Amino acid sequence: MIPASPVREVKAASRTCKILIMAALPQEVRPFLRRIKARRRPGLGLAAWEWEAGAALVAVSGMGAAAARRAGTTLLSRCRPKLLISLGFAGALAPGLAAGDVVVGGGFWHYDPDTRELRPGSSPAPGSWTHLQHALGHAGLNTASASLVTTSRIICKAKHGAALGGLPQPVVDLETGVLAELAAAQDVPFLSLRAITDAAADEIPEFLRHAAGRHVSVNIRTALAWLAQDVTRVQDLVRLWQHSRRAARSLSDALMILWPHLSAR
């Protein structure tokens, strides 16, 4: 195989796109990428795919605020999108949301689990997303407007839920608040679509919370060591895996439903 020309790679990396979709994990976008038969986009320094003659781009940043900020800063500068979408999984804090439900960000917040400080996030350039939520509901997806709370690590809901319970329909993730700030700074319209993996009564397994907080990858040895302490924990892992698959399918369905509305903006 002939290696790509450096000049061509720079040009590929500098092409603009109309819509930029950012996710933290490949699992969050894999079903959608399969459905649209997207092709890899080289030259960006991270995993990315494009379709519709490069008008739209999906990029995977990695988990957490720091990774989202690095990737978002680079991509907004190089691709100059007309719309930024934060896409991925989220955990519910209030009853009423189940695994696979899709939430549209109605407000953005930051929460520090060490100090328990909750502060408002940025308000990006306005966009009327009510009709998008209606479109999802009309197509049969369970959907709601939610307060997106970005935390510095995966939290134990039993310990921190009370601090966030005053918000309307709060859900938590690790990246949305940072991407909302970047969009606001450049006056780019911003949309957050999140699918629930863990309902209010569910907790993310402890070893996954710790691994994410230390920014270390989870391997089979880590999982087996955690399971060896209590073999019944395998039920928690299986349930999270099933819920994550359901959430990823919901995100794919949501994007397919909304694409005619988004591409026409």
C-alpha cells in the first residue's frame, strides 16, 4: 500500500464539515456508523468518520473532560462546523428514565464530587430543539428534556444524588459541559443527545468508577479480580453491557430520525 502524501493528509484534516458529532467511546457510535456506512477520516489524530461528501463528521475523543476539550478544540478549529452535537451515554438521577431512553439537553451544569459544588454551565448559541424531541417521540422513541450535569468522574449516585436532585430531570455524563463551553466560545449551535445506560436506582460497578477516575483502561484481569470478591457481581456487568447496547441502538435510531431535520438547518 502506498502511504498517503503528507500534503494530502493536511488537506484532508483541514476540510470543513457542516455537522460535527462528538462521542467519548466507539461503542456509543458504532451502530450508527454501520447503518450509514461511514468511511474513516484520516489526519485528525483521533478516530473519525465522515459521510455525505464530508458534510458530516463523527469523532471519538476518549472519556472525560480533558479528552473532550483537546479533541473539541482541535476539531472546531479545523472543521469549522455549523452545528456541534455531543452524543453518548448518560446516567439518570431521577426516576422516570429507563435504559435506552434518549434525553435532549435542556440545560448544562458542572458538578465537583469532591467539593459538592454545582454550578451552571455555558449557554451555547441558541437553537430550537423542541421540534427534535417531538420528532423522536413521534417516531416511537422514549425521550425527555434533561439537565445535563458533567462531573469530573463517575459518581456514586447514592452519595451525590441529593446534591443534584433539585434540577429538572438531571442526568450525568463526563463530557457535555466541556463541549458546551467550546461551542459557546465560538458561537456554534450546540445539541446534546444522550441515551440512558443506568436508571436512577442503578450504580456503575465500583471498579469501573475507579478505573475511569484514574484514567486507566479496564482489562479482563481487573474485571476478574473485582468479580472474585463477589461472583454475584457478574449480574451487574451483564446488565450494564445489555443496557449499553440498548442505549447505543437508541442513539443510532435517534440520529437516523433527526438527520433530515439537522441536515436541513
